[in-house]
Amino acid sequence: MRKSILSICFVLLLTAAPAAVAAADEAPAWLHQAAAIKVPTYDKEVPAVVLRNEQAVTVSEEGRVNYVTTYAVRILTRDGRAYAEAVEVYLTKAGKIREMTAWLIRPNGFVKKYDKNETVDRISEPNDIYDEYRVKIIDASDDADVGVVFGYTAASEERPLFNQDVWRFQGRLPTLQSRYSLTLPSGWRASSMTFNHEKVEPTISGSTYAWELLNLPPIKPEVSSPKLSNLAPRIAVNYARGDTGAGATAKTFEDWRQVSRWASDLHDPQAVPDESVTAKARELTVSSKTDLDRIRAIAHFVQRLQYISIDIGIGKGNGYRPHAAAQVLAKAYGDCKDKANLMRSMLRAINITAYPIVIYSGDPTYVREEWASPSQFNHCIIGIKVGDEIQAATVIVHPVLGRLLIFDATDEHTTVGDLPDEEQGSFALIVAGDSGSLVRMPTMPPESSQLERQAEVELSPLGAITAKLKEQSTGQTAVSQRRAFRGLSSSGYKQMLEAWVTRGATSALISRIEPVDNSVEGHFGLDVDFSAAQYGQLMQNRLLVFNPAIVSRREALFLTEAKREHPIVLDSHTFTEVVRVKLPAGFEVDEMPDAVKLDTPFGSYKTSYEVKNGQLVFTRALTQRATTIPAAQYQAIRSFFERIRAAEQAPVVLARK
Amino acid sequence: MTKTLSILILYLSLLCAATLKPSPVLAGSDWKPIDPADLALKTPKVEKDTDAEALFWEVRVEDEVEGGSPRTVFRHYVRIKIFTERGRETQSKIDIPFLDNWSIQDIAARTIKPDGTILEIKKEDILERTIVKEGRTKIKAKSFAMPGVEPGALIEYRWKEVRRDRFANYIRLHFQRDVPVQVVKYSLKPYSAAGFDFGMRAMTFQAQPSPFVKEKDGSYSTTMTNVPAFREEPRMPPEDSVRPWMLVYYSEDRKLTPDKFWKEFGKENFERYKSRTKVSDEVKQAAATAIGDATTPEQKIERLFEFCRSKIKNTNDDALGLTSEDRAKLKENKTPADTLKRGMGTGTDIDMLFAALVTAAGFDARVANLSDRSDTFFEKSFPDDYFIQSYDIAVRVGDEWRFYDPASTYVPFGMLRWQEESQEALVSDPKEAIWVKTPLSAPDKSKYKRVAKLRLSEDGTLEGDVKIEYYGHLAVERKEWDDDDSPTQREDTLKEIVKERLSTAELTDIRVENVTDPVKPFTYVYHIRVPGYAQRTGKRLFLQPAFFQRGSGPLFATSSRHHAVYFNYPWSEEDEVTIDLPAGFSLDSAESPAGFSSAPISEYKPTAAVTKDGRTLIYKRTFYFGGGGNILFPVGAYNQLKAYFDQLHTQDNHTITLKQAAVAAAP
């Protein structure tokens, strides 16, 4: 609710902006040159094309870095007007934007200039209370139309923590010229790595390095596509003094061990338990009999602390340093590293060793092994040293640290022994001084994220049904159920279930809802009883037709586009259902759908129908494996899900005896 | 200060009043004593199963003058009991937004844990953030997180908010929060001084708080107890017609009865709009030309109406594509002649020109004020013009007043925006208060007209051509939605609408027609292919002939309801679907779905038949709802209404069976 208030404030303020009246402004020569570039013909859905996207970075001996951004975009459709916008992010305490100017050139040559009077300066994330990130925005979308060229330059400065940088050559828009240049003090050297593209070699002129790509095609958004960060080309750059390999005031890293050492220095002092932390840890585990019980008890407590994002003192490294465990315990809130650190501290208080693990949440393919840099991470979880008696899919074996149970103390719905989908399979850094290293996080097998449903149904001669559903889910499937159960009010939860049931059985009346959340062991159970008056359709008082797949599987992938450009990313889960329908007296099965059996490398699906003792038993089972399927196999995967959809709509026909 | 900024301030006032609700004067670190019973409370008192409940919520509103400038001081104080983790999640982050000329002072907040431990928020944990800054204008917020919140805890916070340069005039104070409240108390202390002839007044809506009591400090307080949380529901009346709230405003104590007030207001309006509707020679000439050979009053008015819509560009219309720069250059039209000469004007200019043209044609035309029923339901027993800020042009034809709004580009002649239909309108008049209820358009005025010519394949694929026309209010909504979109966006909107029902549908040859045409129906034309539309078993195909309803869920899914059900306007549907059946298949069962009626409110008539050769299925369906002006249904009627729409959904899902056989049978 409060987020929406702030969002409204933005909208209102932007609405309140006085209309700028421009008269015969001048645009710089570079923008006129960009505007003169002949643009290739794109698909009609491409809203704009970036003519020039350039960042010139100059590093001083003292470690100050100046950035000059030069950007030009041509608007191709009315949807594209939104791209006539300049956005620059900065940190209030560690950097500033010295200058930001934009211009808009209409097809008739008229130029409008935008400067600080039209610049909006706002917080980056309205919902975060403690956040130093801000953005400056020049929004010319109201003035833009098809054919205009919008461009801007921005000059900013910053004292970065690391002598490292990242340049993304494009977003989703096609980009004709994208260039990153780095000017270093005399005697310094730079090196780079290229991701999502063949190696981009820099041109070197004196102490200036420049990386450039031309004519990049648009990146179309598609359902279940890899993230943009895994599609758009980017480079990672390291720079340092040539003689010592060191930075001025900022850090440089040669390998992951160095990153681990640096991060350990930030984390370790904060994890020392004081009396309050020790007392709380003992209180929570007093009745625990095993290490697993102790870990679960502390995990359960930490997960339930309020999550508050705290981005303060980022420029001083606070983005990587947790608050002291005792402080977080006292306030009962914190961000991901605070929670991981508190859990680590509490475990230490009861003689269990744990290590912070930094990871990128949101795209398991984002972190690249070849670039040792803390800036690849945005999240912090924990690895707990465990003995052989603890067996779980989230245990990894580290060559030096031994068996580690991986756990996310921030995700309040994912229990010990499981890991959020978006973290599975990702590279992550175990922060353990010299012993730390980059390791791949475990990927859960399909059977660890499972939904099992049993349905007992009685069908009347007129088509009415009474049904009792019994569901048991585990892993990430249980997480999504738990999230709904805990995230909605009781009436909201009931409404959600009503919407789900009535989507399959119109006018269904739910008589019982009984959720059972076992958040310690990670199970979620749900019983739902309902009745629906006209579920089956009686035809000419002779045939009774009904669909035994009464309610949906809860999740479905709709691949409806005829063509595909990017791979298809699937997560892993399984679903099984057994529906027992007691048939009405005086009817017999006239026709049943054929059983379906699909088996592919990415998943399998089967249905069966059987009539026995006046009962129809319908089963369906889907197993989907976490995988990324090349676009070339799109038709196969589309057909797989199409056949599932068709199978689940197939009716059973009963006829009067 | 710009008008927009004033509106912004008003909005922020309302937002803050609505969300960060108010309290009494407390000096220094004084907190109200904690009742151990509240700390021990295990279950909510007002509503069961709630996640958190406010034990009290107090707001003191005081108008004063400081340094010669007016200001309003709000003192807010709220205490909330947390029952669940969800309650902790939703209640423990606090944002207090404010503008440049406001200030937030004296914030104090604390958590009382279930064991009685008190955690006070520290000054350094309260952050002032500039949410957004543009030029000299800023919106800031004081933000903080409550420490140590857990189920069973009490949280409480208070602050002082000073809004400069205005009094609490026409502000809405709500009694409901996002959680239930045991006691809500508002204390109002009006400004008074010698020579200040305005008194603060309060009018409550959907609420019966206690009578105002004069307190020792000169303020007046009112309380309301056991107020449930506010919940939004689909198809509910406008929020402020169901939520309890209070309008606070200043007015002179003219001791006017509502009748007298409206009479005077109508009279003032009549005088106010005289110059704006002035008939000049140019206007007379334009009226005569536009009327041409029309003879009847209706024809004449319609031609003048169409003249205003087609010849005068509405500069408020976003589809005109004016940039902010273009708008800034526009000159103000002071008279109808100016609007005529420039060929463009604001919505007001166009309405005033229409009034002048109609007057020039010999009719009695007046400006009529009325309320907007998307905001709240109007009660004329409240003698104040606050709620009747919308206006149309009333034209006397014979013995009746008819209402027109040519400034609403897409509203058909003879209709008003739905927000202004079925509303009491005050026709300006030099002598009397003339109240006339604007008509509510009948269901047939707002219609979906859908035609599909399709072919079914043996494998269940359905393919063919579709045309959908939208009329009346339905067309207005579609046109408003699409008119500033690109052709691609319009196609995408259509694809989304169709794929929401038919996930496998493939649409080609899409045409979106008459999007900005004020008269013609908004129209979609497209070719569609839906693999797996009909379900195939060994020897049968199951076909749902209600093609336009296939895949839609029931209108009402939930079994319980808090608010009345409200449809914005009556509407109707007229479908014709022809499906060529696959060779080798004949009808096994072709019973028509059953029609039903609840006339005059609604009627559903479906029919299914086959051509003589048995090769083509013809399905027709008509439906209307809201007949007789029935668009508002009390909560008590919910089950009946739900059952009616469930029945509609069931019949729309009616399936026809085709069997692999040689002979076709007529139903």
C-alpha cells in the first residue's frame, strides 16, 4: 500500500511538471551525426533503435573515476516514445552526476533542449526505506513521436570500491553503435572478458582502451526465455597499475580466493556472537536433539525476521558488510547479509560452523567463473558445515571446507534442505578467507519439488459432483503454496482457492478448506471439499459428458507464438494426480479418451483411464526437468505442452445402460 | 502554485489521511498507558482472522494562522496489535510522504513486545528521503522500520504534520484503514477569528460516528468504534460510496435549506456561463450552416452536436497527439466565437460552443451541473456544490430537458458518459432550482455484436473469420483505451484479450477499425485458428458453440461478498457463430443450451441449429443485463446474482457432440 502511495507521488509530480517551452535550441554535432545514420529495416514491433551508446571512463591516479555517457535513440513507433528518456543512477555518498543535458530532434529539424530544469531526481527504489541509490531522469516521452531522435550526455564521477567495471552493450533495443572506452593513468593496464558474445578485443591508443560492437540486433522478449542478462553482450573490465597490479584506493582481484579474503574481512567481525546472540541461540535450540534440529530451529527464527533492504554506506563497502549480529537481533530486521550473518553467528554460538555465500539472485547464469569480482553478486545466503548424518539435496562437498548445507535465510518460505529456484545451479562464492572459492550451487531433482493430488469424486445422474481434494506438495512447489497461504489474508486465500476451483467447476461451492503448513520439513498439505451442481453435461437424457481433470495443475506453460528466437528455460517439478470418480447408477462408460504417454529429454507426461467397480480412475503425471532448450527445438516443446493441454480437456462419455 | 500542484497537494492530503491516519496532542515522550489486556490479546475483536488490528487511531486536525499564513496541523497517533507474521510484514514499515511546504515533526514510534519489553525507535533510524525532486518542487518522506516486531506485539507511532498555506477545506477523512480499528477518533479545531465568517463543517458518509463533543481545548471530537478493514472487491460501487468517511470544509453560515442553496447556486451558474455561451453573428451563421435542411428539433440538435465533434478539435483529447509543448502554445478561447474561429478548444470550450449554437438555433440551452458516479453517489440533501463539478449542456425540447456532451469525443449522440448517466443534474436557471435526472442508456445502446464464420477440422481445430463491433459505452471504453496506442499495440491488446480465453489461438489479418471515429462502432476483424478447440475422443468430437465465451471464467467466483455489486452501465450481447462441420461427422447431440430470463433486468437466449444438409451448425446468442436501470444490487442479492451468472456460464459452456457417422440429424 505504501509503495503505491509513493508511486502515485511520482506520477503526480511528473504530471505537475510545467511544460517546457523551447525555442530554436541547438543540438551538438555528434547528435546530428547520429540522427543522420540510415537505420536498417526492423520488424514492426521494434519500438526504437539506439544509434549511439557510449561511455567514456577516465581513471585518475587517486582512484577517482569520471564517466561521460553519450546516447542517442531514434523512435520508430508510438510505443517507442517511452525510450526518449535519459536515466542515470548514482550513489548519494559516493558519487554525483555533474551534468546531464538532453536534446530532441524532430524530423523537421526542430531541436528542443532539456537541462536541469527538466531533470527529475528521485530515489531509486520507492519501497526501500534505507537506500542511498538515486536516479536522475530526463523524460522527453511526452514530446517524442515517431521519427524523432533523442539524445543525451551525462557526466558523473565516483570513487568505486573496485578497479573493475561492466559495460552492457545493449538492452532489448537494436543498437547500431555501442562503445566503452577506458582512459587510465600512465603505466596502468586493463584486461577484459566478454560474455554472451564472441570475444570483443579492445583497440588501444596510448592509455585509452576502447571496446566496440556495431549493428546489434533487437532482443525480443519471449515467454520462459533466458534473462536479458544472459542474452545481451557485455564485457567485464579489470584495470590496475602495470607494475604492482594494484589499484590506487580501490581493490583489484586476481582470483576468487582474493575476493573471498576481502569479503571475509567484512563479514567475520560482524558474526562474533555476543551474550544476547548466544542466549537466543541456546534458547531456540534447547530442546533440539540433533544438529539438523538445531539448524532448523535457528533457520526458522532468522527467516521470520522482517526483511528490510539496507543500502546505506554502499560507497564505503557497506553493501558487502553485514550489520553486527547483535544489532540485527535487537532490531529484528535486516537484509539478506544481515540475516545470513545473524544465522552464522547464532550457529557459531552453539559450535556449528557456517560461511556466508554471496550469489546473484534472479538469474542462475549471471555469475561467470572467469571474472573474479564481488560486483557479480546481489544476494547473500549461507553454507553450514554438516556431518554425514545430514543428507539433503542442498548439501555440497567442498574440497577444503567439507560438507556444506546450503540455505537461504532470507527466503522465508524455502526450508532447510531446499533452495529457491532462481539460485539453483548458479555460481556462488563461499566467503571463507583463503579456503573460499566459487562453487556451483546444487540443482534440485524434479521429485524434490512435487505436487501430489488425490481426488475422490461422486458424479450424480444429472451431472452434479461432490469432490474431496487432498494435496501434498514439497520443495519449491510447496513454497509457492506457502507463499499464497501466508501472503494472503484468510479471506483472500479462500477467494484464491474459490477462483481456482470455479475455473474448472462453475458454481462450485467450497465446504472445507484445510491447509497444513509444515514449514520445518518443507511440506504443504491442502484439503479442499466442494460440490458443483452442473459439472457434467447431460445430453438428450442419454449421454453424460464430463472432464475428469476437474481442477487445473495450478501452473501451465503457454507457448503460443509460432516462432521462437531464444532458448526455452524450464524449471524442475513433478505433478501427479489420481481422480476416482464414482459413476452414477444406470450409466456406463461409452467412451474414454486414449491414454497419453509423452517422453522427452525435458520431461514426461502420461494419463490413464480405468473403470473398475463402478469407478473411473483417471491419473495424470507430469515430470519437468530443469533445462534450457535451444530455440531450434521449439516446435517439439510447444507440441509437448499442446498435447498435455489437449489431453487434459478430453472428456469421458457415459451412456445410460 | 499551479493548479496541478494544488491537486497534487489535495491528493497527498487525501493519501495521507487515508493511509497514515491521525491523533491527540501528546507532549514530549508521553505515550498512552498500555493495558496489559491488550498485550495479552490473542484474537482480534473487530474482525476474526485479521492479521493486525488498530486498537485506536486518533487524529487531531487544527487550523491556525502563523505569521499571517493559514496552516493545518495534523497530529496522528495509532496503536496496532500484531496477530500474525503477515501482520508484522504489512505494518512494520512506515512511510510518511510530504511536500515542500509541509513538515513532519515529532515522530515517535515504539514496539511493545509480548513480554512487555519496549523498543523505542531511535532518531538515527528515522530517515528523511527526497522521494522525487523536479526543479524547485520536492516530495519527501520520513521513513522508518519498527524494531522487534513479532506476532503478539503492539506497535504505536505518532507524528505531527504541518501543512502550510491552506486550511482543512474540502478534505476527506476516512474512518477505515487496511486493518480493522477498534476506536477511531477525529478531533477538529477550526480556525476562528473576528471577521472570519466561515465556519468549519463536517458531513459524514456511510458512517454514524458519535455526535461531536466540544473538548476543553476548544476542539470538537467524534469517534467511531469497531470499524472493519476496507476491502476492495470487483464490481463494487465507488469506494467513497461504501467506505465511512467525513468531508471537512468551511462555509459561511448562510442558514440555507438545500432547496434554497440549490436555487441560488443554479442562479449563479446561469449568470456565470452567460458570456461563455454568447451567441455572436459568427455563431448564428455556423448554426444555420450546420443545421442545413434539418427540420425536426432532434435532427437540428444532432447536426449541431456532430458539427462540434467533427469540426472542432478537442485539445484535451490525448489522441490528438499534442505534445506538452504544443499545449503550452494554445491560446485561450474566451467566447464561442473564438472556439469557432480557431477550430479547436478544450472540452469546456466545445460544450459552450454547442450551447451557443443550439441557442442560436432557437432552443433554450443551459449548463447543467451534475456529479460523477465513479467517485461517489450524490445526495442533494447536502447543500454544497462540492460533488457536482461535472457539467453537460441541457437543451429544452418540448416539455423536457435533454442532455448533451459533445466534448466527450466518443460518446454517441443521445448518451452521456456513463459516469454522468442516471444522475441528478441541476439545470442553471435565473429563478428556480431545476433538478432533472439524466437518463440511463438501455442495454441495447451498449452492445457487443459478434459474428464468426468458422470451419471445424477432424482434429478439433477451429478456423475462420471473426468480426466484433462495440457500441455505446463499450465502444467509448475501447476507443479511449486504444486511441493513443500504435497499430501494433492495438493488435497486441486484441491478442491478449483473445489469448486470455483461447491460449492456443493464432490471429492473423487483424484490422482494428474506427478507433478514433466518434460515430462508427469500434471494430475488430481478424482471422483465427484455434488448434484443439474441440475435444476429440475415439469416435466423437465435443464442440462448444459459444465461441465468444469459450475459456471465460464465471463472473463471480467467490462465495461471500462484503459490498454491493455495481455494474457501471447496462449492456447487451448479440452473437452469431456458424461452424462448418468436418466431413464424416454428424450431430450426435445438438440440444440447444437453455435460455433463461429475469426480465426486465436480464435475459439470455441461445439457440443452436443445423442447416438442412447437416453440414453447418448455426449458433445464436443474445444476452442483456441492467434493464430497467438495475445496475446496483445489495449484498443480500449476491447469492442470487452469482447463481444467475453461474447459470449463464454453464449454458455458455454447453457442448454439442459430433459423432463419426454418415447421417446427420437435425436437432
